[in-house]
Amino acid sequence: MDKALAYAEENFDGFVTELNELLRIPSVSTNPDHVQDVRRAADWLSDHLKSLGIEKVEVMETAGHPVVYAESVKDPNLPTLLVYGHYDVQPPDPLELWDSPPFEPVVKDGVLYARGSCDDKGQLFMHLKAAESYLRTGGALPLNVKYIFEGEEENGSENLPAFIEANKELLSADVVVISDTALFGSGVPSITYGLRGLAYVEVTLTGPDRDLHSGVYGGAIENPVNVLARMISALHDDDYRITIPGFYDDVIPLTDEERTTFASLPFDDQEWIEEVGVTKARTETGYSILEGTTARPTLDCNGIWGGYIGDGAKTVLPSKASVKISMRLVPDQSPEDITEKLKKYFEYNTPPTMKLAYTELHGGNGALVDTESSAMAAASEAMEGVYGEKPYFVRTGGSIPIVADFKKLLGLDTVLMGFGLDSDAIHSPNECFGLDRFRDGVRSIIRFMSIYASK
Amino acid sequence: MDKALAYAEENFDGFVTELNELLRIPSVSTNPDHVQDVRRAADWLSDHLKSLGIEKVEVMETAGHPVVYAESVKDPNLPTLLVYGHYDVQPPDPLELWDSPPFEPVVKDGVLYARGSCDDKGQLFMHLKAAESYLRTGGALPLNVKYIFEGEEENGSENLPAFIEANKELLSADVVVISDTALFGSGVPSITYGLRGLAYVEVTLTGPDRDLHSGVYGGAIENPVNVLARMISALHDDDYRITIPGFYDDVIPLTDEERTTFASLPFDDQEWIEEVGVTKARTETGYSILEGTTARPTLDCNGIWGGYIGDGAKTVLPSKASVKISMRLVPDQSPEDITEKLKKYFEYNTPPTMKLAYTELHGGNGALVDTESSAMAAASEAMEGVYGEKPYFVRTGGSIPIVADFKKLLGLDTVLMGFGLDSDAIHSPNECFGLDRFRDGVRSIIRFMSIYASK
């Protein structure tokens, strides 16, 4: 382990140079124009894994973007890690808000800026560099490792569950490790034990079958934009609770113990508000910012459009209005159930003048992971070795639906050892990843591999 | 007059061919990309007026698109018409809904399809063809005529009032004539005596200073799309009345007499509903479709946008949300006053988490014209000569703010003799103009010129 740590230290600059190659590939999975770029990123990873000396590396097809699979399995007596990551990235728009082009990585003040630098190319790359550090110094990894890197995470991991189902044997392991979450704060080590789920839909209301002149017809035609606004508006009450009938039925309430733990975490509301760039937070009545963003369900419009949206004035009464709505769910809310309940809400409230189109875009379950397992203990010890203090066990607001799938399909728990920060702007312009955290991540993973091997 | 009518009959096909030349010029005034096209349309009109033998023709500059001015003033003892029209057109989008390209006119079943065919190139062209019919047969017009054709009507006629103000002498006349309205129904002759006004604004709410990850931040951030939806939603009450404080203060209520006249007009609610392509009308409680669309004020969202509006799912919590809102006003509502009241509404309801940007895009006064004037009598007699029955005096829902300006700045009443139909889709895809109405329009104007000259 010490040799591997020293290797990582000596070769760190090279790690960053290599990562930049991967970051230059615009592997935007949700945009059909980038299909070839997503494949290029898969091929690049495959070549890179081979160059490290990993014996078995394969780009495996799915109904969508490919999965990169690799393994180094040497000793059936040693435990086996299944390392998951994703090499696809969010769309970079709005482009004009980036200080430097999203696919031309730059380092400023020790921070690497590029789409995917944190989510998740930079973080999955830490695992490859940890493996390299062992392979180039002792010749072998301290345990068996399997790698599964997908190209559809930002598009809902649509084909991954079927892939796992079809490759159960291949993917058999003792525990899953994922680095796709954030530290609790800068310099505050943490391991994530709770994730929110996701339900994401698109709704279109159609009134008149064409755009109409607002002067000639205005006053006797119900306007789909106004009606959609009314329906969206009524989705929250004055306490910022969600009004969809039955929405909270399966929400596991926070225990007093959990709320005490939340309150004891090193979190400063005012700092958070300043960092986010708002004047004030707005949570469900009775819950703190931390509870609201990680342990309570939410509903947000992600995009809305309808009618004339160009420059100047066009006096149309629009034919259609559309909205994208996503809900972050908590255990035990089911995305299918919630999607259906929202559908009923829209159906019930669609006036007789309108037609409703309701499309499920994607969904995934939330997860709560056992914090007492030997893998969690090893992860905790590994991070303590790097940071000099025990990591906190925390919940996060984001969604990694695959964690629930790994549990359901392979029976595996997941260790969520991530090194991002909420301020890394991972779905925003100027996404970034501090090189100190990239380094700490590689070091933590090197330690974790040895410690877990010996448990 | 008879010779002129015969000439128009014989040369009608040629009139259509010439009109098509003008319709091929995409003179979209609201789109800066079309600045040169708007000027081309002005030049084309100027050349055409000269070719008819009109003595004085000039393309006159304004701070925006030019005005085409022409006059044939021969005898100070004859009355003088001021004919107004506009040669600019609405944007053609959404392009994919046109059955044929908007700027490639085609005739199908006696109907001419093209952007501007009815609004207003086709209608202003009737005046030129009426003049031509006199000039090519008797050598002179039966009265004095001044023409003023502007290129900014669809953009709010921003520079026209200043132009009129600066050219009061030049524009002095006895009455204004405009063909930019619709017949009450197919084969139902009518003259418009009431127009609605317009106030058009754009509102942008900004919450966080960048798009945020909806998982990481959702649950503690107020979402500008949701907030804007709430503010839009609350602009109407359950009776579809507008809730802006003071909105109805200056509305002249409909008299019992007016309501009786409305009820007696040949109007079939069900036919209207089918023609518009909706399942049901929605009016302010207590008002008919006809009253709602012509004599009551309205508020409609013309366009809305914010967040991610591309394909697929992007889990952003948007930084901004915007809406374009237009209100149709009735006498004596003032656009400035209403714009200010709506601004106060938005300011008052903007939560402390948001910043508001409120922009006035354009406005114009409504108008009620005296139905008893000699010009109105001449117009009525002219149309009776063509249609075999007296035209109805009606109100219309659209706005021609310049009518109020002609009254205010020149002291002139306006005769609104239009030959469109509400089904001409004038601000929609597949805008059209029936050639029978184009022909009736030319004939009505020829008759009007003679009859008014002799009054």
C-alpha cells in the first residue's frame, strides 16, 4: 500500500493529463448528436484499462450506449469489489455561461474545470489510478476487482438493469463501490448512506389545434400556458408541501435520532445560501435545509415552454404548453407509484378544453445503505487515514438509482465513497473538481483496497 | 365608377399575380434578420405606386422601418382620404405547421395562402387596385387620396406616432380608411366601429444565479418556474376575471342596447367553436363569446420559457423563467396604466428569493368610432352595392392602435372597411385570403371612392 501511495504521489500530474484526454470527449448521452462521442469515450476507457495491464477488458453492447467492463480476478479467496462509474456527461448548455469551453479542460488555482470533471469521469478515473498505483509497483491488486462503467447514467441508466440481469454471474462480487457523490464539505470527509430516488415526467397540454391570434380569439379561449401554470402552481401548498394526493403515503419519516444527527453535522445555513447564490432558502415548513435537500421528497419544474419565445412581441394565443417535472423521492417511495399519482393529478385537473399528453422520462429508487458492514468500516478507516479524522455518515439529495438495482438484482450493498463538493456545479456551467480532492480520492481508494482485502 | 368596376373585373387575375410578388418578400418586422426584406417590400410598393401613375411617391425614413407615402391630390374642393395599411408581416413560425411555405403564395380552391395574404399586404393592395381601376379608365381618381403604408405594425407601430406628429400637414385629410379587419362572417358584410387596445409585456424571474442540480439543491430552493406559474395562475379568478388590482377601473361597461345588438348578430357559438378547433369556449362569467372576444378585456400568456427545454431529461433547477403576457384592452383602459398595474402586481408578488425584470414590449389604445359620419354612410352604401345588403356595424377583438393615434394627432375618424375572416389564420400557420373577398374588397373601395366624393 505504501508503495502504491508513493507512486500515486509521484505520478499525480500525469494522472491529470490523462484525465483531460477523457474530458475532451463530449459524451453527452441524452443528445442523439453525440452517439459517436459516447462510444469514443467507451473505447478510450477500454484502451486505457488495457494499458494498465488489466487482463480482461470489454466494450459490451446494450440497447443504448455501451458498457465498459473490465476485471482483474486472481484469487478466489480474496474479496471482490464491483466498481461502478459512468463515462457519460450532462449536456453543457447554457454554453454562454461557461468561463472556458466545457470540453476543453483547464486548471485554475488547483481546480480542474470541464464538463464531467467531477460527474463522473474524474471520480471513476480515481479508481483506475488507484489500480495503476498497485499494478506498477507490486505487480498485482490486493483484491479482486471488477469494473462496470456505463454511458447512460445522465439519461436514466435505462438499459443498465437489463444488463445486470443478463450478466449476474459476471458481476458477482462482495460489495459495490461508487465514487459519484460529494464530500459533506470541503475538507470534511464523509460516506453517503442515503440517496434520493427520482421520477421525471414531461407534460404537454394542447388547447386549440393551432396558435391563434390573441386579439381575435382572446377572451373566449382557455390558454394552455395559463392552464399549465395553474396546474403547476397548485402542486405545492403554502408550506411548500406537495399536494399530489397520496404523495407522502410511503415516505419513511425521519426519526428523532436522525434529526439529531442532522442537526449535529457541521453545516452552516448562511454559508450554504451564499454559496448557492440565493438570498434565502425555501424548505418545506418544519425542515432544515439539510433535511429538505437530502431526506425529504421534492418537486421541481426543470423546464417549461410554450407559444412564442423569440425576441419581441408576437400576439399569439398558443396551441400548446409543456413542462418537464422531476421529483426527488425518499425511501420507500416508488417512482412508478409517484409517476402514476402525478398522472392522475394532471388528468383530474385537465379542463375539458384541453388534451393532456403525459410521458415518463425516467425514474429510479432511492436507497438507504447499511452503515455497519465491513466494507463501510474499511471505507471509514481508509478515509480516516487520508483526512486524519473519521468520516461522517450522511445522506445526499441526488439520485443513483443503480444502487437500488445492485441490491435488488445482485443482492449487493454499495459503499458510496465520493469526493465531489456540492459547489462543483455538476449539472451547471463551469463544472469543476478540485485536484486536491482528486488526489485524496486516489489515496483513499488505494487504502480502501488494502484494508478491505484484509478484513 | 362603372368603367373602373369593369376594369377591375377584367384584370383581376393580374392583380393576384402582382400581389404574389409582394407576398414573396418575407418582411417580418419583429426579426432583425429581416431588416433588408422589410425595406425591399417598401421599395416594391413604392415602385408599384409609381407604375400606377400616382404623382408623388416617397419612401420616408423613420427611426425603424420606413413608411411608404404617396398622394394624388388634384382638387382642393374634393374630399381627401388618408388610406393606411402595413406591409410588414407576423413571423411565420412554427414553420412545420404550414402546408406550403409561408412566402411562396399558392391558390387552392379560390383561396390564396401566404403570410401577409390577409394581414395586411392583401388588404392594402385592394386600395392600389381600386386606384389603378380609375387611373387606367378615366385618367383620374374621383377624390384626393393620400397613402401611408408602414412597416412596423406587427412590432407595435413604434415610430408611427412620431412620424404622424412630424408630418401633420402632409397627412391632413378628411377621413382615414383602413382595410385591416375582418368581415363579421363569410358573406356577411360589416364595418368595424370598435377595436381593442393592447398592452404587451415580458417578465423574467431570476432565482439562483445559475442552473442548479435538482437533486443536490431541490428541497431548499424556490424554483423560478414554479413561482412564475403561481403568479400567472393567480392572474385569473374562477370566473375568468382578471385579478390585477384596478384592472377594470376604466372599462366602459357594455350598455343594454349594445348587448342587445350583440345578441342579434348572426353568430353561432357552436360553429365558432368548431372553426377554432376547440371543444369548448371559455369566457368571463356572464359574457357571450362575441362579447368576450371583442368588447371585454383579456389577459393571455403568449409564450413561456425557462430551464431545460431540449429532448430528454435534464435534472436542473432553473435559474430563470420568463413569460410574455398580452392584454387586450377596451375603451377607456389606458395601456400605460394597465402596464403599470401589472408591474405592481408582479413586484408585490415576487418572493424575496427572486429578482424581477419587467419589460414593456408594446401597447396601444382601443377605439370606438362614430358610426353616424358621412364617411361611414358612404362605406355602408358602397358595401351594400357589392353585397346586396346593408353591412352590420360590429366591434372586433384585435388592435389597431394607430386608429386612436389618428384621432389624437390628426383629429381624424377612421372607416374600418376590412375583408378578412377570423378563419384567415392571420397570426398562425397557413394564413390565407379568399380571392372572392379580395375581389369584393376592390369593388367596395371603388364604389366607396365615388360615393364619398359625391357626399
